[in-house]
Amino acid sequence: MERIAPDLEIVVPEVLAHMEEFQDVPPEQLQWFLDHGQRYALEAGSFLFQKGEEARWMHLILRGKVDVYMTNAAGKIPGRILEGPTLTGVLPFSRLKLTNGYGACLERCEMLSVPAERIPELVRTHYELTRSLVHAMTGRVRQFTELALQNEKMMALGKMSAGLAHELNNPAAAIARSSQTLLELQNHLLPLLGRWQELDLDDDAGMCLMELLQQPLPTTEPGLLARRPWRSALEDLLDDWGSEDSGTLADSLVDSGVAVASVEKLGGTLRPKEALVLVEGLALLLEMRRLSSEVGISARRISDLVGSVKRYTHMDRGLDPVEVDVHETLRDTLTLLNHKVKQSGIAFGGNYLETGPKVWVHPGELGQIWTNLLDNAIDALHGQPDPRIGINSAVKGERIRVEIEDNGPGIPSEVASEMFKPFFTTKEAGKGTGMGLEISRQIAQKMGGELGFMSESGRTVFYLEAPLGRPSKS
């Protein structure tokens, strides 16, 4: 850092005396900063510290603003703005050895920094000042944890945003396409219905027409082997009746499940041109009904996706713990990750579709665990010849255990002990923050549960064990 002359008009004892952290510290103990600290200033754009540097200083920012942030391959990860007067750097009993981020001055900053090697002397001789600094450190840890949790949750949501947009786009496009086609078909409907009134249908043909108009729509499409002769027979019949678009008309009738015998029965005693008018009107009405059904299915799909997002983020609930259905959150997370799963060609198995067991957890946090575990499993299966994920759960007594298993290459023994350490990741640069598993474990512990894993070549299992229901009041 390039230090410049400080602003000597700043009266340091007065600044320290007015800091919230030092309200209970005797003035003579605050003199310790002046006795052992170095005063200097940094211009805007200078770095107070940079990533990977040895943490050697306790800093008092007397005046100015410092932007504290981290980076990964994707760019800057916003942190927080420190505005003087405030503390940063090494504090008593801190385990900070190397800085893991950057501190950039947003404006000219007036500093008072004390070498970290002076801190043991402070602990021995100044009880009240040490206590206030330890309290400041615990507050900083709490803020960092909350920020890391929020950043990880935002990253988890970001991981699925592209896939979610794709999942929403499909039914939205289907609705737009179907509604436009319905409007076009409507223009052809009235003239056809007018020509229907001129037809002299016998009872058998009339009854057959009503049955076809009321029959349920097919739930599955016919296979190619069954469709080909069915369509060919309809096309031949319609050609005999003089249709100029027999192929399209035959496709529409097959899609609606209309059998060849029913079309022949409709023709009955009608002349070919009259029979063709009747079948064209029938096909149009059935197509309109099919398109209306598609609009409804697509709208429900959008509603289901929005419901999954809403439950995943718990946008309609406060921040107090609630009872959450374990399997419902699993299904919601899989719904939001569906695009990534389909791209990866992963086969799923297990009993995760069951419902029932509930755990007591803060809103959205259980879904965050599943997102981290499932996303890691999906990434581990990249390039595998037969990718599979198994999700199983079992209730034993008052606890539930959920296991997410993949048949990836496994976790090497030399890194297994590092898996839950902050900022450790085996993913490629830009694909992970190294905080997902650590934060997931913190959430599990806060629930009164445990997050762990077992791994060998060709098999990795991450598991969550948690108590069921609302915790009893002591």
C-alpha cells in the first residue's frame, strides 16, 4: 500500500472515545492504539489489503470508506462497505492468517494500524479493551456468516435461473402458439358449421359424431408403428372423398384419436363431398379442443413452476423457523434444476417422491442444502457413461435421514478432509465459491442435525440427518 501523510487535524482519542465498540473501555487503555499504532493515509483507489497477503495488521479506519470484496473467475463478489470510524484486520484470538479478499479505498482514508504481533501484549495487559475487540470480532464473524449465506443462496438461485427461464419459456411459447392457432381455426369454423346445417345425417352418423366430439383426448401419442398404417388408411379414405389436404387432415384425426371405422361410419349415406365437409368440421373442432387443453396444461405448468420457486424461496413467509416437508422441498429443487438434469442425461431413482416427514428450519434453507448437494452430484457426473443419482430417505425414531448418491468418480481421499472447509472447491474456476458445503453444514447444525458424506471410487453419498417436527420447548 502507498502511504501518504495523515490528516493531523483528526484527534484520534476523540474518535476512539465516540466509537460504539469502545464505550466501556477506559480512556487510558485506548492510549494503547496511539502508543503502538502507525498513522497514515491512503488515496482513493489504493488497497488497504489484497487477496493472499499475510494478515499482519489490526486496522482502525478513522475516516473514509473501504470496499471489502472477494473475486472468482466470474468476477467480483460484492461484500460490504466499511465506513470510518471502524475496525478491520486481525483482532484478538482471530485465526486469520492470509487475507481472502480485497479492501479498496473508495475515497481518501485516514488509518491507524497496529502490528498483529502487539496483540498478545494487549490481551495480557488491557482486559476491557480486549473484551471490546473480541466482541467486535464475533459481530464481524456473524455479519460475514450472514453475508456468505445470502451470497450462497443468491448463487444457488443463479445456478438455476437459466434453466428456470427455459422451463417457463416452453409452456409460455406453447400458450402463445396454441392461442394464435385457435384464433385462426375460429375463422374457418363458422363457414363449416353453416355447411353442416345443409347435411342430412342419418341417426348412426349423428350418434357417431356426438360420441367423437365427447370422447376424451388421448393421453399419449401413438407409436410410429401404430401411427403409420392408421394415418395411411385415413389419408386414402379422404383422398377418395376428394380432399386436397388429406395428409394434414389425417394427422389431425390421428392426434385426436379418431379411428378409421368412425370416419367411415360418419360418411354413412352422405355423398363424398358432404362426408368430407363433416369430417373437416369434426377435425377442426377436435383440434380446437386439443389446443384448448394444451393451453390449460401449459398454464398449470407455469403455475407449478411459480409455486416451486415460491416454496423454494419462501417468498410468502417471514424469517422465523417453520415446519417444512422434506420431500416437497426435494421435488421443488429438482423442478428448478430440471433443465440442467435433462441436459446431463441423468437417470434418477429412489423414494424421494414420498411425502410426510417435516423438519423445523428457517425458510428456504432446506432447499439451499438440496441445491448444493444435487448441483454437486450433477457436476460430478459430467462425462460419465451412465450417470445416475439416487435419492433415498428413511425415518428412524424421531429423526429422518436423506441420502443423495451419485455414481461419479468419487472424492479423492487426499481432499476428503477439506470438503467442508470455507472456500475449498474441486470445481473448475468460476463454477463454485467453496462455501456451499460449509454453509449447508451450518444450516444442518442449526437444525440440530448433521451433514456428512461417504465416498469411494464410483460411488459418493452425501447425507442429511435431522430431527423431525418442531423442537420441544425446554
